[in-house]
Amino acid sequence: MSYTKRMDYKAQEIAKESIQEIYKYCDWALDGDDFQNLEGNEYNEAHSYLMSLVAMHIANKLLTDKL
């Protein structure tokens, strides 16, 4: 397996684990008093929206900041 393919495989695995962790963080963030009134689909929509916002902020940070 070439170096590039190995790196791509590693990146996919890290992304999968990272998404699971972000999912947990978003669950935790929506558990506060501000979001107690969300029910069923409202909660799912808010969770998906928050996940998208977090992903956007991560992407923006990685693209604009020097690590």
C-alpha cells in the first residue's frame, strides 16, 4: 500500500472517531437548560445543525490558522 493510501486510510479512521466525539459533545451541549424544551424532531434538527456548525468552525480554523 502506498504512503498516500495509508495516510488516507488513517485520516478516514481519525475522522470517524472525531465525528463520534463531536456527536457526544453536541449531545452534552444540548443537555443544558436552554434546550430542555426541545422534543423529538426539534432536538434532532438542533443536534444536526450544531454538528454542522462545529464542522464548519473546525474546517475554517484548519484552513485559516497555521497549526
